[in-house]
Amino acid sequence: MVFVALLSCSSGDDGGDNKPDETQLKIVINAEVVGTTTQLPNGNGGGLVKFNISPNNATSYKIVFGDGETIETTTGVFTHTYTSSGTKTYEVQVTAFNGIKYFNATKSIIVYVATTEIWGDEFDVDGAPNSNKWGYDLGAGGWGNNEPQYYTNRTDNAIVQGGVLKIITKKENYLGSSYTSARLLSKGKFSFKYGKVEFRAKMPSGGGTWPALWMLGDNIDTASWPACGEIDVMEHLGNQMNKIYGTLHYPGHSGATGDGSTTIISNAATEFHLYSVDWRADYIKFYVDNQLFKTFTNSASTPFNDKFFLIINCAIGGNFGGAIDTNFVSSTFEIDYVRVYN
């Protein structure tokens, strides 16, 4: 199916004998949604759209696809893949420059994108976590949170057994710290922009435990926290059993002033629950067991419009974890799977 838009305008106002040739002002957007049939009027679910902009002899083109993506190119022939699942309408905006003036056109297109899993880990191979998917943060102190644990890469603290990832927090003396645990991350191995993330997990117990399922901006090495953005899909405190936190951290809303909400569930430490985030260009929604408990309005002014990577960890004590039970010996944070969908 081919969609065509015709619009004339210019950045200036010419009159009299200097009026340019009107044909130079006409920008046409041809957009073909791949896989369109009578049964699938908005495409086959792949999200691929072929564009052909005419005239195709402009000096340069700027295209705003309506999904948060923009390109600048010297050719009027290109493709774009929409990734947000569902049937959605996008307004495509094209600006062409002919070396003297800018000319604009817009066109609404409807694209169907099937929901597909783009990455995940089922934790179905016993042993150390899959090194193709996970690395480790190592060290003590909790990166400013005053936590007493030392994060290791030992299977004593992170191991896959019986179809689940186990993050084991222990009371033990290790390299000057009094507790050990693990913090796994997909940085450098997998990151993504927009989509739905699902974790199925069972919380540890014990006063002071602080398990978290979260994400950080892929640009953290150049845009330090909180400028890189942080999306906490789930946090839980052993001192506040069954209270689930969903929080966003970004400039003006970091640390204790994070933008968050909470919800109360049952049996967080004895049953598996589904913790998920639906992250789009215009919103971020937090769920537990598919029940919505927080909606954040996303916009171009936030850092939540670039790639993020995943983190799984369990801290203990510190600024947020609070007092550690004097009888604490060890606890286990279990993750059945993590799945990321387009």
C-alpha cells in the first residue's frame, strides 16, 4: 500500500518577477508499509516502511518519523523500522533543503508491529550466569549508598540452579566487608530503547535486604548519574515486606527525591510475581502481576529516550535498605526469567 502526501510551503515569501517555479515547492512523501495485504492493511507486523521522497534531488532531507527517531540524509530513498508493538498512527515530517530554501511536508501513516521477544534469559542452564548476557559490578560501598556488602562474581553469590538465577546475600568477612552479594548487568552485552521488560522473581527475606530489578542509561560513562537516567522496575525492602517500589531517577528527581510510587502485594518472599515496565516515547508504566500502579509522562526533556541496560542485584543495609537484622545469616533473591519485548 502506498501513502502519498502533498504539501507546499517555503521558509520565505517571494513575489513579483522573483517568484520561484511552483514545482520546486512541492514535496511528496511516498510511504509503503511492507507486508500490506487485504487481511493485513497496516503491514505484516515487522514494522518496516519504505520511503521515497520527491523531488529526490534536494541537497538534504530531515525526517522525523513520529516515534522519537529522526534522521538527516542526502537521499530521498530510505527505510525505517517502527518497533513499538501494536497498531499505531505516526505523523512523518519531512524537511527538504534545495540549497536556498527549506520546504516541508507531513503525512500520517498507520503501522502494525507484532509483539516479539527481542532478548531474554530463562536461566535454564545450571552454573554461573551466562557470560554472553551478563557481566558484574564488583566492589564495596554500594556506590554512594553506604552499603556494607562486597559485590563479587563468585557462584557463592550468583548461580543458576533449577531454572532460576539465585542472588545470594551472605554475612561473611570478605576483603574488608562484612557481607557479600552480587550485582549482574547487561552493559556492553545488551541495551535497548523502548519496549516492555518483564522479570518474574521472588524476594529474599531478612531485615536490611534490598533486592532490585532496574535499568541505567547506556551513556552512563559520558553522562554521569542521574543525567543518564535510571528506571527502577522493582525495589523491595526486607524491613517493609510486600511493599513494591517503582521509581525513576533523573536530574531534579534523584536519590530520595526520585519520581516513584508503591504498591502492596502478598507473599513477595514466598511466591513468584511478575514485575514489569512498559517504556515508550510518551509514557513509562509500572506493573506488578499486570496491575498498573504508576504512570510517568515521558518527553524529549527527560533522559528516557536513549538505550538502557539491565541490572539485577541485592544490596543490604545502607541509606535505603536500613537496619540489618542482627540474626541475619543469608538470604536468596530468585529470578525465574527476564524478557524484553519490542
